[in-house]
Amino acid sequence: MAELTVGVEAPSFTLPTQNGDHVTLSMHRGQVVVLFFYPKDDTPG
């Protein structure tokens, strides 16, 4: 697993949206992006 450091550019990635589309980090280049991660539903943590 890669560790992110403040000020270092995040690696490129593509993820599916809830509508089945895909979003790529590079689509938001030059904008502030906030990523929020949470545990899978019905799991401890």
C-alpha cells in the first residue's frame, strides 16, 4: 500500500460512480479534491 504525504501529487486512479460512470482523478486537475474513505458496510471499524 502506498503512503500519501502532504504536498506530494496523488497517484492517478479511476473509480466507478454510483451511476455506473467512471471518474478519474486527472479529470479534476487544478481543482481541490477531497477524498473520503470509510469501511465497507456491516464491517467492524
